[in-house]
Amino acid sequence: MTAIPELIDMTQTYYCLDCGVCTGSCPVARVFPDFSPRQIIERSLYGLEEVSDDTIWNCLTCAQCSVRCPANINFPEFIRLIRGEARAAGLDGMQTHNGMLHSIWAIQTKDITQQRTFWIEDGKTVEKGDIFYFVGCRPYFDVIFRDIDAGSVQNARNVLKILNGCGIEPVVSNDERCCGHDALWNGDEETFKKLAQLNIDIIRNTGAKRVVFSCPEGYYTFKNIYPEYFGELGFEPVHILDFLSEKIQEGAVEFEESEKKVTYHDPCRLGRLSGIYDAPRDILKALPGVELVEMPRSRENAVCCGTSGWMNCSSCSKEIQIQRLNEAGGTGAGTLITACPKCQIHFRCAKSAFDLKMEIDDLYDLVAERMK
């Protein structure tokens, strides 16, 4: 007997109308017909779903289904809880990249000494202050994804350059850990809680009142998930897009002009789950010479980059990525702009593997490059 009936009560999944909107909206179901959110719910309601079902690891938790559900069922949360039960039973999905990233966040729960601020170079930071820049896992990405030129270290430098250009010298801590997003969504709640508590303590010790994020997953996790587990944090999570958009409107930042036609990809955690759609577009439109053209599926209808939590990167993931890059190319834009390190990595991986022509650039790299 599994704990799925209890999970149904916790998430009120019994409100399902059996309408199939979730499956019809699901990018995975379009590629893998055997994957169906509606059928997973139906089997659960009839006591037929088991935590040994491998399909629970195919879900991207992109929330395309839940934002359209007429019964407001949070299917990604239901999947997260089932994954927790699966892990407790000794079952797991397929870890990507030989589990290197999973090992990194597990190690970070320990009492360790890190070397994660090497990238700062001539950037201006302080040890204590009102604003903390939460870098996230970027310093580790270049080591793992160097073959596709992930550019994550340079991207972190550019975010710091933007903050410095806005007159801010943030706290950047060598003791920062992974935010725990991936551990949580893979059902490893204990690892998530350990990482989260360490991060909260580290930030509080610096006296910071605001924590700036450039990673959508870190921002979403701090703003929405941390308070559920730990209550009032004592500091305000702020996404750099909202922050930078305000600075541009105030005239505090100016840019060089250069012609470029781009399209923008909405990351799931930034768009559907955090509701930040306008800020990145406002920033792109503020760059002289940049023409923004939208893909047919954008904003709340944007498609996921194809994988999540460094699990189950499959032929389905690649198909979703190729479709998205072809959709971007169909706009006539030469460059796909992302605002998420994972999206950039996944799209660059597909581009490299299939020799696609679309260029992929990070929004913060573009902004930093144009700053006067």
C-alpha cells in the first residue's frame, strides 16, 4: 500500500474533472503518447498508480498543465510528492551527466570549504551589506558543460557588472550553497531542507535585506518555497530583471546601439511560476537597435526547454528542444535570448548535437555587453 491516497488529499487531486486539458497541454505527452497527466491522476484516484511507475520522472514540472486546469489541480506538486514516496522506497529516475550535479548538491549539505568566488576578478563586492547577490550553481556549470560553451562563469561576471553599473556592490559569499530547487523537485526533501537552512543562515549573517537573483529557479525557490518550510526569512528575494527594469526606467543605465533581431524564450520558473513576463521584454526593447519578435508560443504558453532537475534527459527532451529552436528560427530572428542558465545549456546542447543555425545568447550577457 502506497501513500498516494494521502497525497491526493494533500493536493485535492480528487477535484479532477477528467477533461484531459492537462494531457492536451503537456509538451511531453505530444512526444511520448504513453505519458499522460490525466491518466496518472485517474490511476491514482482508483488506487492503481504505484511509485514504481517510471513515467513520474518524465514530467518536466513546467506547470503548463496546472495553469490551464479548470479545477486548479497542481499536478507538478502532486508529481513532486509522488517522487518523494518513490525515493523513500529506494526508487529513482535516471540522473543525467552521471549524477555529477546531484553529487555536488549532496556534498554542499556538509561542513565544507568552497572555492566558488574565483570568477569575480575585478568586480566590486562587499562582505556585509544590504544587498546579497545569490549566484546559484553557475560556477559549476562551465566545468561540466565546457564542450558546449555554457559561458556560466562569464554570465555571473556580467550580472555583477550590471549590479556594479547600477551603483551596487553586493555581498557575494563563498559559503553559498545550491538553493535546493532540483533536490526538492526530485523528491529529495531532506537535502533541500539542509541546503535551504544553510543559505538562510549565511544570508542572515551578512545583514542583507534584499537578495538579488538572476537564476529563475533560485528566485522562485527562495520566494515561494523557503517561506513554506522556514517562515519569515528576514530578507526580500528580488529578481534582477525587475530590479534592472526599474533602473532603466529611472535612466540610471544607458546602452550602446547595435542592430540585432532577437526572440525571447520564457523560462518556466520565471514566467508561468513567477509571472515575470514584461520585465525581460522591456529590457530588450530598451536596447538601441534590438528588434524583438515573438514566437507563436510565448509568455504563459511558452514551451519548456525540455528537461528539469538534471533527470531523464531523453529523446523527448531533444525533440522538445529542437521544436523550440525551429520555432525561434521561424520568427526570422537570428538569436534566441534566454534568461535562465539551464535553458541556455539545454538549447546549446541541442544546437550542438544537431548542428542547428540559431544563435543562443543570455539576456544578461547582452545587457552587460551594451552597457556604457
